[in-house]
Amino acid sequence: MIKKISALCLTLSISLYASIDKHELDQLKVGALVVKDLKTRHILYSKDGEKRVSPASLTKVMTALLAIQSGKMNHTVTITREMTKVEPTIAGYKRGDIVLMSDLVKAAMIKSDNDAAKAIAITVGGDEEHFIEMMNAKSRQIGMNHTHFSNPCGYDGDDHYSSPNDLLKMTEYAIKNPTFNTISNLNNHSYYALNKGKLKLFTAYTHNRLLNRYQYAVGVKTGFTNKAGACLIARAKKDGHDCLIVMMNAKVDRWKTAKVIFEQALNS
């Protein structure tokens, strides 16, 4: 009886707050999907929200957030050999490069550069192990009870996991920060590193095609690994509406699918 009442309440909330085509979304070839109306605080759609998933580079939302909260965004970081021992997506820093922390955060968020994420971790945490402890402490603080991080980049591993609902909580917490919002909505960012008196130019271009194709998109992060598949946390705002999507292991076009969902949610 309680389950029937809960199901009825969910159906009513969906019909009241957004015109989401649940049947259409049920047919999507995605590992998990959660859609939330941030204005009403209602979950508009959920498929396997508690499923354990590999978060891939969606992990970098937490990495960037801790860097922003560290108060070190205007500090310089000298790249060490350890910071460059990453793969596959990299900015291509060399040992001795001096980079602003704020540029590392943008590189990690926009282009998903793993050397930037590792440099953040070692600098903010003192070492990577302590930074990972910080990541897990923050996740517990904001109620991510089905998450454990083991690296700042998003590499697959048995002890590196989350759930769509937890990733939603993480993002809702992160977007309260204006600096995070500005960075996650950037299409590109050019910056310099200094090494031996010479400046080297780097440019990070976004992987988030929604930022180029959908006028209401306002971030936040893409991800991909062989285990996680194609992943996306996306947000769009229009005429007072504000919608957040977490999509995991998509076997469909992430960008077209997200746009369809946003059009339903934002135009209701």
C-alpha cells in the first residue's frame, strides 16, 4: 500500500512540475539516468539512481571543488615529475612548468586534463593520498553515502565508485559556488606556463558539446572510460526553470538526448 501511494505521489509530482516523457526515457539505452528540477527540488525521472557506477571524469567535479575551496586559486604550482605520470588526456606539462592553480582547475574541468587534476591533488592535499582522504571526507559531509574515491582523475578501479544520486548531490553542492559555475560553463580557456624564463601557451577546449549546440546549457562535466562508458552531468536554465541531468554509460548520443530532456523540462 505504501509503495502504491509513493508511486502515485511520484506520478503526480512529474505531471505537476514538468512534462517528462517517462515512457520515452524508459526506452533509452543508458546505464542510469536521473533528472531533477532544481527550482521545485523534485526528481522528474530516475532510472537506477542508486546503482553503483564508475564515475570516470565526473570525479573531477570533486577535485575542482576542493581546489576552489582551498583558497589557493591564485597560487602558483610548480609541476613535478609525479604530476606528469598520468594518461590518457593530458595538457602536456613538463617538469618545472609553473602554472596558476586557477588554470589547473580550468584545464581539469574543461578539457579533463589528468595532469592538471593530479597537480591539484598533490598541491592541495600535500600528497595524492591525503587529497583522496579529503575527497572522501567531503563526499561523506554532503551525504554521498554510496561513493568512494581512490584517485582525483576518475580512473576505473574497484574502490573508485559512486551512484547517479550521489553524483547529483555532489553537483548540487558544487553549483552553489559561483566560481565553480563560471568554470564549468567555459567552452575554452587559454593560459600560460612559465619555465626557465619562457612562456608556453596552453589551450583547453571543452568536451561538452552542449555548450556549443544548446543555448540554455550552463555546464557541468563530461566523462568517459571503457568501464564507465559515456557519462554526462549537464545543467540548463531557461525562463526561471533550472534542470540537472546525470547520465551514465550512455549508448545513445549524450548531447541529443540531454537536449530532448531539457526541452521537455524547461518548456513545461
